Amino acid sequence: MKTRQPKVELYYWPGIQGRGEFVRLLLEEAGANYVDVARESKNGLATMMRFLEGKERGALPFAPPFVRVGKLIVSQTAHVVAFLAPRFGLVPRDQGLQAEACQIQLTLADFVGEVHDTHHPIAGSLYYEDQKAAAKRRAREFVKERMPKYLGWLEKVLLRNRKSGGRWLVGADRTYVDLSAFQVIAGLHYAFPNAMAPLEPKIPLVRALYDRVAARPRIAAYLASKRRQPFNQMGIFRHYRELDAPARRRARKR
Amino acid sequence: MKTRQPKVELYYWPGIQGRGEFVRLLLEEAGANYVDVARESKNGLATMMRFLEGKERGALPFAPPFVRVGKLIVSQTAHVVAFLAPRFGLVPRDQGLQAEACQIQLTLADFVGEVHDTHHPIAGSLYYEDQKAAAKRRAREFVKERMPKYLGWLEKVLLRNRKSGGRWLVGADRTYVDLSAFQVIAGLHYAFPNAMAPLEPKIPLVRALYDRVAARPRIAAYLASKRRQPFNQMGIFRHYRELDAPARRRARKR
């Protein structure tokens, strides 16, 4: 069934993937008509600030990302994608499956929040260097306890989803949640390569999901384009060697 | 309009208000037919664990609270209340207002997450005493920067909501979001009385909303009942004097 797709204005900080990337991946997979306002429009960043300062009409966002769709201003990443998905055929119409998708997305959001706090455990307003000691402690607990717990949970969700034979997280086909899971895994590869290496064999379904999303034609085209900004040390997923697990020594060749 | 209300099973850790309290307040205001399973049912806690261990059917929750409504298992606090609200007339049917409610609720959830991390900035699995130094730093930034920012944002949301004359957060009448805002303010009074005192005069609409919710007959009855567990040092909102702002000296009587 063909639904008429809305035009979307995305508002997010330029220069980083950040939480905006979860929205971008959805819009790219949908082939949506969208503008990444702060990056692409003249005075785009100033327009975004007007919304945050309450100078525009509609719901007041606490922080980016937010989108404008018609007259509606929709904020909070997990909510933005849950709101857009049915409008772009990226979630089934079934209410139970939509509920399932939403709670997985919110769990991914919690996971991402914990990733952020590995490098900013004290305050987002302070430099990393000023909270490095606490960051090391938090990151150690994160890679030891939380990362395996979240990833193991995702693996179980895939395993339980018989409708897709473990290929997708919700229902029989790909949804917005799969795109977000891809982004989380991509970020973990970047930020915690050493910690990820020994976990990968334990999460074969998650790994296959990552490859499956990366290979989707529109996603592959997006990832190869300049629209996809690289990971960097300003975003949520940052690579600080001292926060990752130590590298494993390989067996020496004889 | 009278809709047929579903029966709800709530699953949450016994002994604390925690995130379960946001769900309880909704169910109490609705006069819902619900069971707080882990507190009230024989082997309730064991039943909850079976869900978390993946031994029951339906969506796999990452953590409590979750609810069972018919065959659906719904988890993630903000999603649980957004899911229940239309079934109990606690949010308007209008899609734009539902979206607005959802993003406010998610912002409250972020706020609550930051409150939690004031006493557990390193890891939830470690004792408070083992992360006290980091907790003090995080709490200092929280009461200085984040608490006024979130509360000021709530005040602005009320101020902008002309449909209710600033009485409610969304639309013309009380919604589930107002109940959650009440709980956040109650928690802040408990955890950070000194930091709250000088902020209160700056957020008159928030303060009035708090009083208005507390005075609703079903909420008042609930708060006076044994079903309302007291705040304590095991929940999300904890009172540690060293994490609150210092007490202000009163002008001495002459």
C-alpha cells in the first residue's frame, strides 16, 4: 500500500552524527523528502535555536533532535522515529508490534545514554579531560557489565522473533528499530573495538542484522555518501583508548 | 465517553517507588483494576523474574517496570504510561497532543535518569559509598545546571499551554504527564530540599501543578494509603545531605 509521505525538516547539531543519526537513517531508508536544516539551510542553525528558545510555535523541544512535520514539532529521538515510522512504512500497523518496537527503541536509547556517560560521567558541560578518572571507572563497568547485558538482550530479542526467523527485531520485516540497532553496533565498533571483539561471537544474530542493514541499497548509498558524517570525538560514540578494554594479545606464530 | 477499561498487571521491584510509581499514579488516577504483582501476589516476584529471564511469552522486557495488558507485555516506563493513558482517558485523542505528551514524558524520564545518576555516577552495580566522590561532583553540577534547566523548561511548557491557562502540561485537561511531573517534583523535594527552596519562587506554575495533582481525590486517597510507599534510600530519589545544596542561613531575628 502506498501512503502519501510527508515532508520532514530535521533539526540537529551540525558536525556530529549524535542522536540525529537515528532519525537520518530512518529518513534515508524511507527515501524521504527531508532537509537536515542546521546543516543544509541558510541560517539553519539560527532557526534551530529559535525553536529551542521558544520563539517558534508548537511543542517546545528540550533538546535536538526534533523534526517539523506539517504543523507538528516532534522531539525526543525515540519518539521522533516512532512517530515517523508508520508514516514511512517502517513499522507494521499492528498495535502490539508497534508497542514492541517502541520499547526496544527506548532500550536502545538507554544504551546510547550509557555510552555517552562513559566519557561524561560527571557533567556534559565539563570537558572530558576534567572527568577522565571517573570516565575510566564508568567505562570499565560499562564494558564489563552493561555492554554485554544490552547486546545479549538484543540477541535474545532476535532469537525470540520467530516471525522473521531471527532476521529482524520486530515482526516479519525490517523496521526503524533495526536501523537504530545498526547505528548502535556501528558506534560500539568505533568506540570500543577491543571490548567488542570477544563479544561478537556471542551475538551472531546481532552481527548478521548489522550486515543486513548495512547492505540495504539506500543505507549502503547513504553510508558511502557525504551526507554520512564520520564518527568523531565530539559525538556520543567516541574512541578513547583508555576507555576501551585492553587489546588482546594474539597467539604468536611459531 | 465511557471506554471499557482493561485489567492491568504491573510488575516492579517491591520496596521502592522507583520508576514503577509513574505507572501506579496513572492507574490510581484512573481508578483502574490493577494488581501490583510483585508486592501483592503470591510468588509475584518469582513471576516477574520469569518474564525477565525470557521464560514467558511476549515481548522481552529489559527491566521493570512492565505491564501485562491482555496478551501484550509493555515495558519502558515512558512507553508504559503512554500506552495505558488513552485506554484510561488520561490523554486526549488528538494525535498532536499525544505526541506532545509523549515527548514531555520522555524528557521527564531523562530528568529522572539524571537524578538517579547523582548517587550512582559510575555504576548501578556499585554501592553509593564506593562512588561517593564522583557522586558529589555530579550532584553539584546537577543542582546547579540541570535541575534549574529541566524545571525552567517545565515552567515554560505550562506557560505556553494556553488551552489550559497554564494549569496542565498538555491540552485543556490533566493527562498522565501531569501525574509524572508531580512525582518528579515530590522526589526532588525529598532528595534536594535545599536546592529546591530557592528555585520554587521561579516556577510558580510547576508548583501550582504539583498542588493541583496532589489534591485530586483519587491521588490524595492514594498518597494517604499504605499503597503509597514512602521515599527511601533504595529508590531513585534519595536524600543524601552531601549531595544536596548547602542549607541557606536564615536572617537572624533581632
